[in-house]
Amino acid sequence: MYPTIAREQIDQLVFNQLDDPFTVLGPHRLTLDDRWAWVVRVYLPDASQVSLMDLQHCVEYPMHASTHEHFFELVLGVGQELFAYRLRVRDGAGQEQVMDDPYSFRPGQISDLDIHLFTEGNHHRIYEKLGAHCLEVDGVRGVYFAVWAPGARNVSVLCDYNLWDGRKHQMRRSQGGIWELFIPGIGTGEVYKYEIKNALGHIYEKSDPYGFQQEMRPRTGSIVADIDGYTWGDGPWLEQRRHSDPLKNPIAVYEVHLGSWMRVPEQEDRFLTYQELADRLIPYVTGLGFTHIELLPIQEHPFDGSWGYQVLGYYAPTSRFGTPTDFMVFVDRCHQAGLGVILDWVPAHFPKDGHGLAHFDGTHLYEHADPRQGEHKDWGTLVFNYGRNEVRNFLIANALFWIEKYHIDGIRVDAVAAMLYLDYSRKHGEWVA
């Protein structure tokens, strides 16, 4: 009876060649001599033994590895209904773990409407769909991952939970080039990346373009974060802002780079935290009579010397000064002190760092392929391909994201001339229309 699928399909799974592992893994209904039975399949590269736990009847069934030592199957009795189950897994060292099967949860968080709006460039809340989101599916808590990588052959989630093994949590490709997977049993604080295999078999490890938090440089992992749990106290400020006309009210703006404004020299010249900045910077700026503070880019960036103008984590406040919640507290306290907050925002270009947006899925996904369009020679950075709907959506949704989720009062767009003029800082023959 075993295996219940062709060896070729198993090999494709083992070597990360499938774009839909759900066609192999998880529960499937088989037809056996005009009768039916359920089969459950799992692929666990570290496992030496696996059993299926019937949660209702408290019975365990050993699974079988007949074709590959880490590919396990169990065919239930003919006509037996599928039951709620978990997996008991024993590794080669004899350590046991009980876990839920990620392939028993069918991804379905992204609707056809979401895909339609995204592919036409009009999904202004796409950050609620792509990225990493803590949620509950069928009563089980976990994290739902989704990433746009249409040029990829295979995509996996790498994380602390799976020991950064790309074979363990392979994602399913859905419409629009979006890959998705729900991983039960993990939550906030989980460090992760995406392992992306391109059409030629080359593998890239990428941070999440829609990730809400990033590791402190020089580390480059994304961190699962919940940014909806903070209780804001700036209601009066928002109400006043809603009924005022910014074009008729005078403003005075204090521009500041948080990493340079003040340090702590007695502690190895470290940065101030968002909390410490709120304690010191806010009274300083209000005491000078300014109405607004303009922050040089605080989106996550790999290089301190760029002052934040070479952004990679567009949806993540930099971890140099604290967590996303810490930054919310900073903005909240600014508003409670009567101080508006303006963000410098950089939609003109991005750095070439290997963990970032450049060559994201093995193709020129976010940037132009032609360097005469896609590269800023002066800055050594890449230019966004604004002609691609999904790229424009990424940027427009990002600007709205900071206003919606972090209550930012305004956006100052950087390097506008570089976006408008195709021959910006280029000699004759170095640009194309």
C-alpha cells in the first residue's frame, strides 16, 4: 500500500521543487478499489519515528517511512472519517516533540479580491495580508506568512522554530505570485527569513519586505511582531488634526536624526532608546517653540552612515532605538505634548544588500532590469520599477501604513527629482526613456 504517491513527487518535495506542497503533504482522500480512505503524509527531515495522535479518542497510530527515511504516511481504515490530529515526533537523538501539522491547515487568508487589488496596484492595506501575522486557525494559534515572489520556483520559511531548515516549511504558491503558509505553534518574537529558490535552482535568503520588525544590524532577520496591541492616548490630538486645515496653520519644523542628536558616551556611546528620546527630545523641541518634529528616516536600514536614507525594512521602525511599540510610545508622547511628527520617506531607491529587495526572487522584481533605469550610480543603489503595479502598491501602501498604524502626521518625500527625471545625474547615453 505504501507509498501512496509516486516516488517522483516525493523527490520533488525532498529537493524543494514543488510550488504547492499541499498536493503531497497533509490529509488526502484516496480511492481504493471503489472505496475511499484518508491518508496523512508528513515530511520531517529530523524525524526517525512519527505517530499520528487521534485527539478525540486518545489513540496513536505509527506512521510508515517506506520510500524515504523522513517521509511518513498513514492510511486510515477504509471509510474511516478523518479526525483532528497532532503529530508525535521522535528525532534521531531520541528527543520527542508533539506538534500540529502545518499542512493540515489550508491557507486562505488572501482572497481573490486581495489579489485583484494588489495586481492592479490599489490594495492600500496589503500590509495586512502580506508579511507575518499572528492569528488563530481552527482554534490553533500560529503565524501566517505570505510573500510576493512570482519568479520563484520554491519558497520556504526559515525560522528559529525549524532550525533554519528550508525543507521543513515549504510554502504554497497562490495566484498573483504570492506564496503562503500558516505555521502553528509560533508567535511574536520569532526570527525568520524566506528561502527563495529561483528557476535556475539558486537559493536566496531574504528578509520580509512587509516585516514589521527587523533584527539589530548586522543581523538581518525579520521578527514576527504584533503592532495592533498598543493603546494610544493621543485621541484629542487626532480629533484636533481632523478638524484643522494644515495649509492655514503656521508650522515650525525641527529636523533631527535620532542617531546623532544625542548619545550615551559613558555606555560605549550607545544610541538613546525611543523612551529616552521621548524624555529628552520632546521637551527640548517644544521648549524651542517648534510645532513639529521631522525625523530623518527611521525605517530599518543596514548602514548607519546612510542616516536612514538607504532603507530595506520599509514597514519596520529601526531596532536601533527599540521595538515597534516603543516607537508608537514616542509618537504618542509627541502628540500628547502638542508636537506633530513628520517622517522622511525614501521611495526613490534602495540598497543592494543581499538580504533585501534586490534581485528578490531571482529576477529584477522591485527594480528595473536595465541599469540605465534601475541603478543610481552616485548612491550605489537601485531604482524602484514604478511601472510595475505591485511595486507601486508596496510604496503607496507603505506611506499610508505609517499614517494609519503609527499616527504619523505627515510624510516628506526624499529625492523627488531622482524619481521624476530619467536623466537624473546621468550623462548622455547613460539613460533611456
